[in-house]
Amino acid sequence: MAIIAMTREMATLGQDVAAGLAERLGLDVVHHELVAQDIAERAGMRESEVQRFLGGEASLLERLRVDRARVSRYTAEEILERAVKGSVLIRGWGATYLLRNVPHVVCVRICAPMVDRERVLMQRLGIRDPAIARREIERNDAAHNGTMQRLFGIDWTDPALYALVLNTARIPVADCIEHIAKVVESAPFRVTAESRMALSDQLILSQVHSALDQRFGSTTTALGIDAEVTGGKVVLKGALSDERMIAETVRLMHAVPGVQAVESRIGHIAFVRETDQ
């Protein structure tokens, strides 16, 4: 049931660390090529559009056309669904941010100084000029950071997002693998009924947002509704004037997978029309 969420910078040997962990702990590795198609189907986009947008390669026109809130929600839902299944290492896609509060998920960042990254990229791609390698690394970093800002409003280099930050220039790949494995197997990251429920509740909340988006074409905030999920119970709060929409929202929540109960605390808005003087 081990779950690792990993962010790796280009040319930091993070891919080698991920592969070694997968073999060491028997994990499936999930990366963007595997989930772009599912996100595209959920968001009603072409897979190539999702790849370019999330890879920071979309044109200005493409970025303007993309519903960022919708892509963010469906990206989150895809990541959470993968995490709930367990025994997985999820690379990138904001997984470290989305899963940071789940007690048994180990969030890891793999990094290295620029000079070491230049050397690795030059070796891998046969580049002779360090300046060319640096430009490619900086372009990739900027694209990654831009995507995380657009989707989740975060700085992916913030160390507070991670349980471990490992520098492969100082710690060899094999040792990185062992460090992470020991943390995964340690008591603070042991899977419990409570930690499973915390992850399940996050997935349910994501599905609640998606259900409202599909039915009403809007977010809970735009509808004037706030949703909370605890132990599979959805609590709806806010204020609406349309009683039929309130009733329909409650029925919609009951249809979301994993929901055990729904409580509506949505108040009614009374509109007062001023009479003509």
C-alpha cells in the first residue's frame, strides 16, 4: 500500500531513483504519458493539448482556450484515483502538493546543483556545450513551474511540500533509494484506517467538484456552495435561492462513489424587490 509522490528536476537522476524504488518496493510508476489520455477524456480535450499544456509547451492561444480550473480538477482526480489503489510512485503532476496531507504518503523532491545537472544532460544527450544544456534545463524548469502555478498556484520548489529533499550530487542514487525506502517503512508513514480514510475523503471531494462541474458547468464556489467530506460524509454549506437546485445537488452527491451520507446546511437567500415609489 506504499505511496510515494515524487518531484524530480531534469537531469538530477530522479528517474533512476524512481525506477530503483519501484523495483525495491514493488511499486507501479505513474508519469504524465500514462495519465494524459485519461485527463483529456475527462476534460473534453485532445491528448496532445493536455500534453502541451501540462508540459508548458502550449501556445498563448491554446493557454487562453484551456479551462484551467477544469484541467486542475481532473488532474487532481486522476492522481487521487491512482493513489487510492496504493503501491504506486507518482512522478510530477502536482502529486506532492495534492497528497501532502495524507499521513502515509511520502512526498519526495530529487534535486541537484545546476553544474551537476548540466553534466548529466550533456552525457545523456551528447551535448558538448554546457550553455546549451543549461538553457534546456532552465526552459524545462520554467515550464514545470509555470504549469504548477497555473494548475495549483504553488511553487514546486518549496521544501515544505516534501518529507524528503535529496541532492543526488551529494547522495548517490542507491543511497537515495534506501533513504526513501526506510522512511516509507517507518512508523510515521504506516498505513492506518484513518490515513486510508483521509485519502478516500480527498478523492470523494474531488469527485464532488467534478460532479457539480458536469451537471451545472460551474464550481462549488461559483454556485455559492462549499463542500466538506469527513469519513465519507459530504456536508454542503452555503446559500442558494433555488430550492430545486439544492435538492438536485443533494441527490447528485448521493450518486458520487464512496459517499456514505449527505447533509445539507445550505441556507436560503431571500430576494426583496423594492416597490415603485
